[in-house]
Amino acid sequence: MSDITIHIDETLDSPTILALQNDLTQLDGIKSVESKENRPHLMVITYDSKLTSSEDILLNFTSQGLHAELIGF
């Protein structure tokens, strides 16, 4: 398993963040998606690197019109 942190540039409300998390957990290889209420612009995603990649996960954000980037790499 691998972890990545995604920084989302937009300010999203709680229902939108929850919907995004739910969408991500439906993708192959995603084990968990977490964000803290006091830091909603950050998401930590645990995934199986044999089934998906950090680039594919990031593409899920950008394909929805969000501006996001991987951080900590």
C-alpha cells in the first residue's frame, strides 16, 4: 500500500468533500480517503500501487475541473 497527499486549491464545502471522498473510494485500488475538517484542502489517500497510480488519482480531481497537486514528493 502507498499513501499520497493531494492539495486541492479550491475551497470546497463539506458535502462536496464527502461526495469526492465517496467517488474516490469507488475506484479500483483505493483503500481509504481521509481529510480533516480543519484542513479540508488536504486529502490523504491510501491505495494499492499495483492497481492504480498517484497520477491516475490526481487525474480524478483535475478531470472534475478541480485544481489539485500531489504534495510531499
